Amino acid sequence: MPSKYWKYENIKSVHLEVSTLCNSICPWCPRYENFSPNLNPNIVEGSYTLQRFTSDFPINFIKQIRHWTFAGDYGDPCTAPELLDILYYINEHNSKCSIQINTNGGMKTERFWYDLGMLFTKNKSRYVIFSVDGLEDTNHIYRRNVKWHKVVRAMRTYSNTGATGIWEYLKFKHNEHQLSTAEDMAKDLGFEIRFKNPNGFEGAPMPARDKDYNIEYEIYPQTGNEIKAIDERTKNWIKTLDVTDTYKVYNKRQTKVNCSANHKFGGGYEVRINYDGTVWPCSFFGHLSSKDLTNRYVGKPQQAQMYDLFKDTDNNLNNRSLKEILDADPFKNVYEGWEGNNIMLCSDSCGEFKTMEKIYGSSADRR
């Protein structure tokens, strides 16, 4: 029997990685190897076509969805040549659903941003999140290869349609002096602006490497978010991690998992679908499944457990339909593990801690 959680008929939100193409070379991005411009060899580059989209998502399914998120780990959704066609198709069959698109804004033509804005202005619950980390002299330090004039053109063209826009700004030491200027610019655009603390500082500055893996420069967190080192005991524990031992550690926690995939959109559940066709119970699992953690400590225990949980599961749309996948109850091991705090990623991401601290500190501790 299908679970009471991720039943096909109960899915109300979809987070789709519509593209693995990108114009930016962000050092922390798992799209690239070891903070360099070199592409991760595990990536298959490409983007959803309208034909593939209509095949993966039948019209009746589209009608039941209340929210779409177009984002991912390996690419920017606005690099997909047929993104607008996909959005028009969704709108044709479900004009009321909300849509979120995350982009760095450094691509496409004015016509694209105008057409996107005109489509979204008809429904104020549809919006674009522009990830822009600074101004003309600083945005490219982290968003390497993103051209400022293209970003400004995209934001202004989209803004002029009256569509809803949000500016997300990662705070670094090199751009912390520009926060108020960015606020003024966002106000001029009619955008909400959100300031966020980035990950990527795991006991050291974040390196920006060249193609030969030489450090070109280093990136530091905003003042007040000093870097804290990961001690050797933690490093050794992660290197020798055994999934069974990890269960024992997390079993000692006294916490409750409030699953974020239980969406506010009609009380149904969300699924995350990666470009490779794999279906996951939420964005946290989808993110971890694609993240290259070869030279990083944070996330290794959770990733090892995730591979163990899904090692016998066929959760790929290239092999079965979404309904067939969900009818097989592929996430049973996840939700059944909530009771004993056995699922590390769920406990870390959606748990309410009471008596036990995280094993190696919170994400804020590592900034």
C-alpha cells in the first residue's frame, strides 16, 4: 500500500532541477571540482525539453500541483532553452499554481525576461529569486563569470513588467559594506531583498581556484561570522564513518522531526526531482544526492546513510513513471526512521533539538 505521506495523489509541490547548465563558476558549487572551473565529471549536462516535461508530468498531475520550484544544484534553470515553453504549458493547464525560479540572472535576452515577467505578473504568487551577491565591483567575486550588465538588464526588464521579484544576497567580507546600497537598489526595482549567510567555510577560507587547482584568491565570511575550525577528532570520525554506528549516535537525540516536505500548499507533500531523473522526498535529499563531498567534511555522514537507505530503490523517472515510483512507497525507510531519530538528514534539517547538540556544530558555527 502507498504511504500516507508521499502518495502520488498527495503531491502538491514539485522542486525540479530543470537544467544542469550554468554560466557561473561559483567556488562552492558541486557543479565544479574542488573550487575550480573544472566540471564535475559525474555531471551529465543538459536541460529539460517540453517533450520530456510533458512525458514526466501528465496533465492531471499538473492540475493537482499548487507550487513549482525551478532550481537545482548543478545548473541555473534559466539556461534551459525551453523553460518558457514549459512555463506556458503549466500555465495552460493550471493558471492558479505558484511558481518560484532561482537564478543568477546573468543570461538570456531582454525578450526572455520581458516574456517571463509578463507571464508572472498575471499571478502574484509567481516570482523570480535573483541570487546576486554584491554590486558591479563585487558580485563576480563569488558569482564568477557572471556579467554585471546582464544581471542589471535582467532585473530591470523583469521588474518593469510589474512581476514579483526577490533579491537574495549572500553576505561575505568583500560585500558587507554594500548592504545598504543593495537595499536602495532593491527598493528602486520593487524587489524584496533577503540577506543570507553562505556555507563553504569549513575551518578555512573558501578558495577560488584556477583550472590547475591553484588558489587565485580566498573568500571570507562577513565580519562577525568568524571561521571555526573542525577538530581532528571530527575529521577522523567522519573518515571512518560506519552507517550503523551513526544510527546509534542519533538514537540518543531527543527531538521531533517536523518534515518541511509537508508543504503549506494544500497540506500535501513535495517531491524533489533531479535532472538525472531521480525522485527524492525533499530538496535536502535531492541536494545531498548530487553534492560532491570528496574534499569536504560537512554532509559526509548524512550522505553515506542516504546511499544506504536508497541502495535497493528504483526511484528514477527514466525507468518508471512518477506514479509507479511513488506507489512503490520508496521513502518508507525515511518516514519510519523519524520515530527513533534514525535519519540523520531529517534530524539535522527538520528536527527540534532538546538535549543533544549537533555532532560537529551547526551550519552557523561553521561560517
